[in-house]
Amino acid sequence: MRNKVALALLALAATLIVSACGGSGGDGVADVPTAATTPTGSDRQKPTDPNKSCDAQGVNATQLRTGACTEEGVQYVVSNYGGAVKLSTLSAAITGVSVAGEAGAGNRAAVPDRDAFLRVTLQVQNRDKVPHRFGFGQTMLGVGAENYLEAIPVEKNVHTESIAKVLGGVIQPGETLRGDVIFDISRTSYDVLDRQGRFFIWNFGGRASLQIPRSTRQVGQIRLYAVEPS
């Protein structure tokens, strides 16, 4: 089974070829290869210990277990594409991924500084007992050793479906908000996204950073290279 992310990217590859021509990523766009699928053995069903090491429990790119674990003082809650991460204050899932050479339309259209815009569509539920606002810059994209923060000016000024703009980003207790976050990525990252891509999300009130400090305490991670069984 091909990765849903790979299919979404392939469907829009022509847009990227035209818009990124002459960019820094090289010539042509490679086919997005088949990504790994999630293991279905008995180990996957065992609950993880949020206080134990991720690698020690197989919550890594090799064994592909999901759940909560801790590395360098930060608790990671890990899921795969098609699943949800449940943090202290929110639950989040990715419902779509697409790529394009511009955002917005007409005189308000923006073009990427690198090679393409990656649009990640989210479904975020408020798990807390009070309303919260989903803020700009609350997520990050990791591809291999490269980390990308959100293209906030694009989200604020030209992309009408940015999740932080939908209803002002406010989510009532128990309710769900849907919208997008945008990343300006290189051709190199695009080519390996479904093999090395990870999406990170912070709790309400948190802000993504390229280096995740111990003070962060908890971060959600959704693998873009592995898919939950349907």
C-alpha cells in the first residue's frame, strides 16, 4: 500500500516542477517512493511508558511503535499518518498533505523563498476544560536533519484557510477545528518527505522551536513515512 502522503504529493508534482524551475533543489522532481507501513505484531499493542526512553521501547524509525516516551527530558507522543496524537491539552491528526509553487491568488499570491510550499491540513480537538487559541507557529516540520518552522507571514497574509485564522483559532472545550499550516521547503526535502518526514505539534500556548528544549515538556510527533492500518 502506498503512503497517502506520497499519493498526495505525486498528484501535485506537476505544479512543483513548473513553479520550482531554476530553484536551489536541482533538476526534475523524483517519484515519491513507497513509504514504510505500520507493524501489526503484538508488540505494537503493548502500551508504552511515557517515562522511559523512546528507543528502548521501539518508538523509533526502525520499529515504528507508537505511544508516549521520553528523550532528553522531553516527552514525545508519537503517531503515524492516519492516527492522532493526544497531548495534555489537545488531540491532533493530519487529514491531508499537498504541495504547490505559490500560496494565495492574484496580487496577494506569495511564492516560496526555497522551492515549494507544503500545506498540512490539521484536525485539532481541545481536550482541556477551557477555551484555547491555536496559535501561529505552534507546529514544525522535520525532514531528515532539516527542521522547518511555519511560514507565518504566508499563513497570516495570503492563506485564508490557516488554522490560526479559522474562527480566530479559538477552540471550545471538546470541540474540533480544521485548517492548514504552511511550510516553505526545499526540493531536497520534498524528494525524501515520505521517507524521512515528521510533523511536530506543541500544546496550546506553546511555540515551535528548531531545537526542542527540555522546558518544552511535551511534544506530539506524527510520522509522514508510516501509515496507520486502515
